[in-house]
Amino acid sequence: MLSQAIGAILPTAAAVALSPIPIIAIVLVLDSARARVNGPAFALGWVLGLAVVSVIVINVAGGASNAASTTATGVNWGLAAIGVLFLVMAARQWRKRPKAGEAAEMPAWMASVDSIPPTKAFVLGAALSAANPKNLALTLAAGASIAQAGLDAAQETIAVVTFIVIGSLTVAGAVIVYLVAPRWSARPLGAVRTFMSANNATIMMVILLILGLKILGDALPGL
């Protein structure tokens, strides 16, 4: 059923939306001189990245709705592997969290985000949604859940669009807020960036731990 499929992907979609690094990246883009062009370009790349990975997974795992099929077994093993991977990543995030009074370490590429052209902003958005290991694994898990639901083409489209919309709320939402009220948005977006930068490891640890346990628990009965 469509409602069950959407319910199954809500946690992963929310996790994609709350991923700190893309949120920090879009705030940096919106703080640049080319914000009005680079912001939408980044958001478009982000949305297309999620869409492409989701569609590929659903097509590859098309027979997963039949629980007795080898495709379903393979999907369940893949989900179990993603669940275990998330638990390992959660442990790594906990170990690498900054100590009290220590500044959180951000990726080196963030230093040049404010000077990139629109084409690179688009590529960066796509890379952070489709090639970032955490978001890629989340999108793979969501696509596999949709494939297992046994939906028709229209329902699959609705499920994918729902995942993309929820997963893009923070990135696309920040761009929309900026375009509508650029002066007003500066302070709240700056506050979000500061909070996400300081709590990146803790936020991702909690998200990965919860999702790892959920995905692993959903996959084990089918093995």
C-alpha cells in the first residue's frame, strides 16, 4: 500500500533533510555574492541527485515485492548491510565528536564554496545528495523500501516525490526563504549553520544509530 510505503520512507527522508553538511553547504552558498543564482543551482542539483538514485534503485530492485524471490532476498541483505554500516558509522561519529571547548572540524572544500560558479554549485548539490556516502546509503534504503512495497508506477512516483520533497525541505527551503526575504533570512540561516557546525557529529550519530537499528530490524525477518 502507498500509505505504508510512505510511512516506511519517512525516517530516511527526514534523516536526509537533517544531514548537517549539506545544510551548512547551502547556508555558505547563500552567504556568497552569487547566492541568487548559486542557491537555486545547488538545490536543483540536490533534488536531481536524490531523484536519479531513487529511480535507479527502484528499477534494479523491481521484483522485491515478491518476498519469495531472489530479488527480495538480495534487497533484504542489502538493507541489512546498510543497517550494520549505519551502526558502524554512528560509532565513528561518536568517537570523532569534538571535545568540550574544541571546534568541530569541517571539510576543507567548504572554504571555497562562496566563490564557486553556478555550474559547480549544481554539481556540489548533486554530489552531496547522490555521492555523499551517508545520503547515498539513506537514498538506497528508501528506494529499496519503495521497491518492496509492490506499488504500481503512479504510486511509486508519488512515493519517490514524497521522499524527495521531505529530503529537500532544509536545502530547498533555505533557498526559498533566502529568495523571498534575503535580509531577514541572514540571521536564522547563520544560527542554523553555527548549530549544525558545532553539533555535526552528535546529530549524525543519533540519526545513524536510530536508522541503523530500524533498517536492520526491518531487513532481518526477510532473510
